[in-house]
Amino acid sequence: MQVGVIDLGTNTFHLLIARISEGRFGILHKEKVPVEVGRGGINQGQITELAYSRALKAMGHFEQLIKLHKVEEVVSTATSAFRNASNGPQLLEDIKKQTGKATTIIDGQHEASYYFEGVKRALKLSHKPSLI
């Protein structure tokens, strides 16, 4: 089964497509796009028109890759820019209209736990406290 994971970050959108078989997975495609949804307006609580456009373009590109790889299931999450921008939820609604994919805005605690789990899996941490 092919699965996709999309991370809509403040600076970069990430796509990972993997094949899962017998409890193991192999990466089929991995890509990041410097969308920079936070550039120019996030301090005012807005995603600018240009950033909005970059986001829609990147997600259209990701959707083509998802179709090409015949992905059966996609999980898409959005982080702080979407939490803080008043038009963040509207952008996610427009992405859903364009791609058919719903995206969940995760809270800061959830986002931090994903970072922690990723670092834990990528590095061998000791039992001593670590700064991540």
C-alpha cells in the first residue's frame, strides 16, 4: 500500500510517499518546497496573497505526485503559520477544494511531540536529558 504524509510548515512544505508492506516501509518519493507562507505577513496574523498562491501551487504539485504514485492514503498536517494566521483555515479550505485532501492544524504541543519522535528515531539519544 502506498501512503503519503504532508507537512505544511511555516517555511517549507514536505511530502513523503512510502510503500508499506509487511509492517515495513520504503520511501518512494521525498520532497520539500520552500513555500514560505510566513513571509511578509505572519507578524500581522496574515498569509499574504503571494504566499497563498505559492501554497496552492505547491499543493497542486504534491497532488500530481500523489496520483503518479497511486497513493491510497494521505495524512496532511499544518503547523504554526496556519494556527496564527487569520486566513490560515481559509487557505486549507482552498487546498481541500483544489486537491480533495483535508489538512489538520495541529497545536504546538502536538507539533513538538512530532519533532521529538523524529529526532529520537533519527539519533541515538542517551538516557540523559537532551535539548532538541
